[in-house]
Amino acid sequence: MAVLSWPVNKLQNKCYPWWVYARRTEIQCITSEYQYMENTTKDHETYQSLFDAVSEGIILHDSGVIVDVNRSSLTLLGIHQQKKIEVIGISLLHILAKESHKTAIDIIDRSGKEPDLIIGPVDLVVKKTDGSYVDIEIFMKPHIHKERNIHMVSARDITERKRTEASLRKSEEKYRELLDNANDMVITIDLKGNITSVNKMGEKITGYNVEDIIGKNVSCLLNPSHLKKARKMIEYKIKGEAKTVYDLEIISKDGHVTPSEISSNLMFQSGQPVGVQAFVRDITERNKMLDKLRKMSFKDGLTKLANRRHFDETLNHEWKRAKRESHPLSIILIDIDSFKSYNDTYGHQEGDACLKNISRIIKPYAKRPGDLAARYGGEEFALILPCADSYNAIKIAEKIRKRVQALKITHDGSKVNDCKTISISAGISTMAPGTDLSQSLLFNQADKALYSAKNQGRNQVRFSA
């Protein structure tokens, strides 16, 4: 088993310049965009329910401007749920005490320079609406919200913990008692990675008794693939990072895996670093909740098919795989004929019903690993078919076209000759990726074939070589 050991380097302090500047017009634009998405997202109530179910305060922000908050955040701020709209669009600085402004500006600055960085834990002070102050601990991570790259701040009230820490300095015995009752695992290790103490929660998570674990190298508790990340955490700590946080997996004595968020503090003796104290939080439930939210961000709310973002990412992935494995890749672009006329004639509710019916026809044709059925635009659908040659792709598209016609959905405004029912047109492209080809060419060829099908009378399938 590998043993963790880290060098001791001279501590360095870092500071970052201010760059965050939330102009009034930017705030108004971001707020308007959020409200528009909120009003038009079909699955908003489900999304909001999951969002509000997270026990920690969650604040979504774009360059320091608040985009959304969950119920726990409003409680933390002392704001009634009905006044949530008053928070959207304001700067994070407006909800923080002045003493926390510089720290907040520094971490927003840092996240702007390194957008993939996870920052935290960071202690800040919030000013509530009643004028009182609350100590909070935050972690900031990159996040995708409604197809936009922003940042997510998770916050929890540590006011009581701050008070507790003050009293702990006066009483080591009291410190040990509270530590053993903590909800998080607390473990200390020396600079060679050997465990020097662990609390009761640590015994529960690891399955080891205190007597059995003291003196063991911390590598025995970590997923072997995470050892490099753990060393990096300690090295950054020794180099002067005030606080660092990493997601690691704790492996218990019986092999049970616990996804964990680990933050750490360097311990000193006579001014010299002698070890690290780590706080280990079980994030199993939080990961499940965030995974649900992530999956929802890949799904079209109306049809339940993949959305455009999911389509783009999958096409990029499958193109690379096809190139690597030298197999063909086909895509089918589908457009409902004269759909605007259908909406204008029968109304948007009937239009939505039509989209759902057609999506139910398309979905079964994406049944193999790697296949994807997506709603690409308003009345546009798409299929990604790895390992499918042109013959099979044309065959599938023709089956879909016939099945849509078989629905016999009345459409008096159809511009298809001798057809007064809903119909579709489809464009197909198939390529075996090579050095002189690109996925954009694959898509453009399918789009060109679709245009040809529409231009030559609709209700037909066209292939572009």
C-alpha cells in the first residue's frame, strides 16, 4: 500500500486584486433572463422542489450577481419565501457584513480566473434583514444552471460553531466532548500521513476503533486512485493555502465507500507546521440530489427527450469515439412540416400535444448504448446513431415518417400536397470520422439534406453523402 508523505515548505500568503463590478444594467439583464427561463421551463416546479429540498443554503451567482437561492438560504438571511424576488439580481456584497466584503471579492476574483476551481471552506458574516449577524461557512464550485456556466455557493450557519470554538480554546476536555458529538468526521494526521486522532464519527465512518486506527497511514482509508489528490491537498496546505477542500472517497474497514468532502487546517507547534486536521463530511445524499438536478438540466421539459445541450455534448463524445474506433456515425434531423401554421390554427396546447406524440414515436429508436433522441429546437428533433450506416439510418427515418403519418393528426394548414395531417421531413448524414472531416460537417450535411426535403415538397426523407 502506498504511504502518503508530504514535504514541508515555507508558508506563503496570497492575495488577489478586485475585479468584480456588477453594473445596474447587467443585474437587470441577468434577472430578466432568469425570470424568463423560470416562466418557460416546463419542469420548473420539480426542479425548484429538488432545489429547495437541499438542507444547506444554496446560492447561484454569476460573477457575484445572485441568480437564484433556495429556501434554506432565505431562512439563513431572515427573508420570507415570498420576498425571494427581492434577492435575485443583487450583488452578493449586499447580503454580507462589510468585514466580509474583501474576502468575498477575492474569491469571486479567483473563481473568474480559475472557473473550474472549488473554493472553500471560507468563513463569512451575513447581515440578516433584522440587523443581526450570522457566521457562515461556504464552499463555491462551478455549476451549470439553465445551460449557463455560473457558480454555486453552499452555505451553512456556523454561528454556534464559532462560539463553540471560542469555548474550546478554554477547555480541551470540552473540545473532545463536542468533537466526538460532531456530525462530521474529524481526523488529525502528522506530516508523514500517519493518523494521530479521530473522533467518534470517524470510528463510525471508517469502521475502525480509535485504538486500531491510531498510527496507521491515512492512505488505508482512501480510494487508491485518490492518493495523488490527497497529497496535493496537503502540499497546497503547507505552501500557504488558508483552506482547501476536495471530494475524496473514504474506504471503511469492511470496504464500504463513503463519498466525502474534506476540508483541512494546518496545525502548528512553536510556529512550525506539524500536521493537518481534516473535517470529513459524508456527501452521499447531497450527491444524489445534485445528480438529479444535473440530469434535469440535460432534459427537455416538455417532451422528456434530451435537450440541445445534451445533444451537442453527446455528438462531440460519439464523434471522438467513432474516430477512435473507426466506425460510422449517423445523425437524423427531423422537422415537423408547417408546424407554425399548426400552432396558429389549433393553439399552443394542441401544439405541445403534437410535439409529445412525435417524441414518443422517435424515442424508441434510440435504444442502443450511445444512441440519443433529442429535441433540438422548437419543432426540430434529432437522433444520434453510433455504428449505424446510411442504409440503417435511412430505414429508421422512413419508419418514423410513416409512423407520424399514421397518427393522422389533422392539419388543415399543411403545405404538403394532398395531405391534411401532420407530417415530418428528415435529413440524414453518415460519416466515418477521418482527419479531414469534422462533426460540424456531419451536422451541416444532415441539415442540408433536411433543407432539401423541405424544399422539394416536405413529408420525405433525404440523405446527404
